[in-house]
Amino acid sequence: MPSDASNTPPGPPVTVDAAAVRGIVLQIVAVAGFSAMGMMIKLLEGRYPTSEVILFRCWPALIPLLFYLPMQGGFSALKTRRPGWHFVRTASGLVSMFVGFYALSQMALADYVAISFTAPLFGTLLSIPLLGERVGVWRLGAVAVGFAGAVVTLGPLTGTLDPVALLAVGSALGYGVAMISMRKLGATDKSAATVFYFTVGSGVVSLCLLAMPGQWVTPTAEDLAILMGIGLLGGVAQIFMTEAFRLAPPSVVAPFDYTAMIWAMAFGFLVFGTIPGWNVFVGAGLIAASGLYIIHRERVRGIKRGKIKGSSL
């Protein structure tokens, strides 16, 4: 087993300049936006088929994307040299959304967010067979600690294991695959292309599913506003996150993903009146610590993580 303590030259030192500060601010705002989007999905309380929620998550998100395209060079930014990897990214992200949105409608928001933090851990493991990366004993140990945190969060130690929570794990696994595909695409394609093909592909699949008899549920005016808000908010948050990673290195920006737990607890308490159990705090802490350590090791070893931006949600 190769160790992380190799002869690989260390990555460049991370400096927090004005651009990096803007990137951090954009990342914090983006994470807040995705957290608010998750809260809005929970507000629907499972009244609509998951495919219908995904449809509204995707098509309205194209509106802010159209404003973002000129910043990426116009429609020429949609050119791709790796259509196969776009298919993998779309398929994995779509599966992640389907199981994740359903799990989110049934679980406490903070519990779901804590489990979703395992996505980078899956991405680290999958980088071995899919990208040929060497993952040494230190990062593998961090992954093991992270998954131990996931087990604590799931609740078997407290006798509160909810089978629906396993769907949240499946969603994190799907997004881990999406991370790998985004890493490959980031080497050749503009980020706008990755967002566009994923959004349109997922939107088309959701349309096809809704065409089946009995699938469409006409939303009320209030729910229609929530559904439209999910798409618009998700689209804007994804652009903000994309810009955050453009302005600053992943080792500077990525740790602020974990602010999602703060928003999840705040929304959970203020909107739904829920307070996470001790196992969620402990588990989320272990997962976050392992994720931060992996980010640190990747920076030290000079691994280019690519343009892993945005969210499958």
C-alpha cells in the first residue's frame, strides 16, 4: 500500500488574497443557498413525485445559467470533448437527486446534511479505480474515520436507525461518482458546459417520467412558488459555487462546505422545530474532520482536484 509520504513535490502554498476572500464569501453564500433549497424541498413534505421536484429543480435553473454563459465565453463554452463523461456525470447526479430528494423529504434536514458530507469520501475511494490515483494510508485512514462518523450519524448505536437514511448514503455515493466525472471534465471543458448538460439531461429525464400516467400532480399556487424557487435558488447557488472555485484554490474554498451543517441546524430548528441528537453532532464532526484532513493531504501532495464545483442537488 503506497503511503502519502511520497516524493511527490508539495503543492503551492495557499495564500488568502482579495480574490480568495471573494471566493470564500461566494462559497459561504452558495452553501447557504443550497441549504435553503433543501429546506424548501422539505417544506413540500413529499406532496409531489420526486421526478416533478427534479423537473422544477432543473428547468428554472437554466435562467441564471443563461446570464452566466457570457462570462464563460458565450455558447461556445458548451463545446465538449468528453460526451461520455457528461453522460456519467448526468446519470450519477440524477440518481443522487432521485434518492436524495426522497430521503430529504423524510428525514431531519441536519441528519441528511451530515450524511451528505460522505460524498467526498466516496470520491476519494472511487478515484483509485476510475482515475488511477494513489491514495495512501493517511487518506485511507481519514476515509475510514469519516465512514465511522457516518455509522454514528445513521443511528445504530442509539437504536434509531431509519432505513430511509440509507438512501441518503446512496445519494452521497452517486454524488461521489459525479465528483469523479467533474474532475475529468474540469481538465477539458468549461464549467458552464458541465452544468448545462447535467441540468438539461436531468430535466429531459424528469419530463419523460412525468409523462407516465398518474405522475403529474398540479401544484397549488404556494407550492408552485416553492418549486420555482428551488430551481432558481439552486441555479444561482451553483453559479456562485462555480465562481468561488474559479477565484480560489479548492483547499481554501472547500472547507466552507461544512457551514451547511450550521444552516441545516438553523433551518431545522426555526422552520421544523427539530434538534439533532448527539449522534448527529458526533458523526458530523468525524466526517467533517476526515474531509478536512483529506483536503489538507491533497494540497500537501499537490493533487489537482479539478473543477469539482456545484451540487447534484
